[in-house]
Amino acid sequence: MTVVDSLPFPGVGGLVVVELPYGIDPNSEPPLIREKIKQDTINYFVEEDFLIRLTPRSLSPLSTVQSVSDGRQYYTITDTVVFPAQYVGPATCEALQFRPDVAMPSTSGGDNIVIAIIDSGADTLLSSAIWDRHAYRGSSTPFVQTDGLGYDFIHGDFSPNDQLGHGTAVAGAIVSNYRGSRPLTLVHYKIFNGYGEATYFGAITAIYAAVQNGSDIINLSWGIPTEETPLALQCAIDYANDQGVIVVTSAGNEKTDIDDAPQWPAAYAGQDTFPNLITVASYVDENNALSLASFSNFGVQSVTLAAYAAAEAPKLGATPAGSTVYTTDIVYGTSISTPLITRELARLMSEFPLDGVLTIIEKLKGLLEENPSLSQIQGGRLLPNGCFVRP
């Protein structure tokens, strides 16, 4: 066997990538590789690396299908869901507006709220317009430099340039309309390439790096659909939990009950051992009737709450380098619902700086509304966005 990559984390052991000779199965019987590791280590386990893929609907732009005389536009994502016919309109609805300038920029002080976004990175062409305001101001670490944006786990450098658009939209939803009084720092950990693929090892490494870099919240707008629990992922989420870091993750977009067909880490939210984990579904409001979005995964045990299904976000590759002007799309999916919860948690941390993370999570739950049409998730709870016009 040849070790091709390794990364130690003091106090939590190490992650090691091992290259196997052709034809060797790490899960073969008898488990020769596992027995060899067992001879030399304590508390070990072996998992094969694999690709994590974002589904095509993970986060998609909505198509403009109709304009009306008062300036509103209708957006469609399925045959049955229409946006935003029941809104006041994009000009006045904060849920659809992209307004990054209201967010407090990062400072060199120690009062920043640090959010790690483990995703496809950020469009660096938007640095002058958006990201530089929220760059990392702390001391340089192996995974982020002072005044930097984050780290690219694919190329091994400090330029996490987005080639997909997913991470750019997720990060945009977090900074847009952030109303907290404490400065907001975003650290972009790029694990997904331009094809929407990431390695399992890269994802695990990024979670440990985010925790050790002092993150307050980690946003994971992706998941791993598999029946068996990914053990290294479980350890990484458990480590975040032990260090007092809130992890917010998406339920997924396969119309699936993840209580029965798990997606990880979302399904960990159904376990008492992960109190810092929040799993987010998507809801819509059509014809003044709330409902779970037609694409959203669900689960009475595994899904904590629902947030709105769409938001305005910056568009990948549409900004000249150094420009402060940007263009946007309306995007949808549980991937965009998730950062809406991350943003609200950051606001609560800002408002209640002395509260612990479990108290912050309880304050978030205190803002939720219960709705019988969302009976497929825990308590039928949703975060209202205040944009609906009721009769």
C-alpha cells in the first residue's frame, strides 16, 4: 500500500488516503487491510473514498415565464409551483432581493461571526463587489490566509474559485440581508469541481479544517444518499458538535423520506447525539397556501424545519474582474433554503452573544411557525419570510 495523502488533526487522530494495488478490495473477506491497520492503531476504521455529486436540481435558476403590469415577474420550477404570484414583488420582498451591502463587513477584531461554506467555492470575480467585505481577518492557517477567501481542496491552494455556481449562490444567500450587528466572515472551502463532484475525503477534511479554524456555523448544502452511515462523516459532525459549532445541512431534492432512505449528514438530525445539527427542507406558498416544495426531501424524525424554496443570488461568471456591479438569478432548492437558516442563526448569535449554541438553536425554533401542511417534517415547522400577501 502507498499513502498518497495524509492530514493529521491534533487531538482527533488523522485522516489518511491510501492507494491500493489494482484488484484489492478494502472490504474484501478476509479483511486483510483492516487487520493490518488494526495491528498498528487504536480506534480505527477504514472507508473507501468515493465521489459526492450534487444533483441537477441541487440549486437551479428559475425561468422567467411572464411579466405583469406592476413589475412583478412569475417564475416556474415545476408544472405546479409558481413564483412569486403571491408576493408584493421583487422590489419590496426581502426574500427575493439580493442586498449584500446591508451586512456588516469583517473586521480584525475578535467579534466576527465566522461561517464556513463547504461547497464549490465562490466566484472570485465578485471579490471586489461582495466577498472582500467578508474575508477572513484572523491569523493565517493551513487552510485560509489573512484577508483571504478560503481554500481549494481540489487544487490545494488559497483561491477557492467557483466553477459551478452552487457555492456562489449559497454564500450570496447568507450575506444578503444579514441584519446582525456583529461583523460577518465567510470562509469558502471548495470541494466541488465544475461538474458538481467532490471526494468524500475532501469533504471530511474540510469539516475538520472549518472547526479548527474557529467557525461558528458550517453550511453544508449537499448530502450523501446511502443506507449505511458514513463513519468518517459521522466522526466529523460529532467533532463539530463537541466543539460547539452549529452545522446546517440540506434535506435534499429527491422527494424522498430520508427517515427511510437516509441522506447524510441530514439524517443525523434525527439522533439525539447531534443536537447542533439542523436539517432544512423547502416550502412554497402558492395561492396563499403553504406546502412542502414538490422537490424537497422530508422526514418526521430527520428534518428539523423548512425554509423558503427560492432566493435571489449572484450569478456565476457575469461580473468583470474588479467590478462592483453584479448580476443575479432567482435560484431554488433545499441548497438555497439552507443558507437562509444559516443567516438567521448568525443574526441570533449577533443579537445574543453570550448564549450558547443550544440556546441559539432554541431561539431559532421559537421563531418558527407550525403548519399542518408540513406534517412530513418535525413539528411541521417553518421559518416565515414575511413576504406573503394574505387576503
